[in-house]
Amino acid sequence: MTMPDSPDDPNQAAGLEAQDGAGEPDGFRRLWTPHRMAYIKGENKPTGPEAGEDPFCRIPSLSDEDGLVVARGELVYAVLNLYPYNGGHLMVVPYRHVADYTDLTVPETAELADFTKRAMRAVRAASGAQGFNIGMNQGDVAGAGIAAHLHQHVVPRWGGDTNFMPVVGHTKVLPQLLGETRKLLADEWPVD
């Protein structure tokens, strides 16, 4: 489907001409995020399970600001997702390079659960999140972006957060820079 330079029909100007079939692309214009495609294609993505090769092994050596670390525990840390599904999307990650949830020690499991609760409290306090999606993708076939290093997602949700931008523009609108979000959540992080 080609887009005319200056059509007289407003539907054509918006790219809304009729779709000819399931195999044809829809008529909506796209907002592109090429950095996301680089990630999807695996550029600079770890290729093996070796410790130290993945971002989750490297992030703890960075400053909180540079690594987007919200909080650090003894066995796990909370970090903002560089490619968030929603504003405030955190991940709780063990320092130890471990791929499978069943390989966590009892203390790691306990701290991961505690940090998940703290993450929820911090996000609620900072942004008024109304709900959460919490989970982990175990293995490449389950959709793990970095399967070699376990990480639990804590994704805040609000009524109406499934707006038109991801569907129409294939773009997620985030109201803050990640560094600003990191500071807000770190300031709200519950302390014992």
C-alpha cells in the first residue's frame, strides 16, 4: 500500500484506505522504535549461559543511576526495565547468575519475594498503580529476553493503560525518563 503525497481524501491522508485482506498491512502510519528491533534481533544480547556475560551480571557494578537500580539487597536487586511494558516496570534479579527458578536457594527465594512486595509498595506510593502483572519467563521458548539469568517482572497497571498507541502506533508512551522514574521509586522504596 502506498501513501499519497497530498491526497484530497482525508481518509487517505490518514492512511485509512480499505484493507484488501488479512495479508495486507493495515492503513495506519507507524511510529518506529528501531532500538527495540536491535534488542529483538539480539544485538549485544548474551548468547550463552556464562556468568558475567549478561546485563544482569554487569548492572550491579554500575552506579544506581547508570544501572537504573532502584534498590539493592543482600541476594537480589530491583532494577527498572530498559524496555518497559509500562512506566515503572521493575525487575527483581538475583545477583547470582542462575537461570531457573528451581535453582534459587531458599534465602534467594525469600528475598526475591520480599523485594517483589517492596517493588509493588514503591510503585503504588510513587504512581498510584491500581494493579500489577508479576511473573517470569523461564527459557527462550517461554519468551525470556535474557533466559540465562532469572528475573521477575513487576509491571504496574492502571485502568485504561491499554490505550491506542501500542495497537495503532506500535509505540509505548512513557510519561517520564527512566532516570526520573528510578529516583521516584528509590525514594519510595520501603525500608525495614
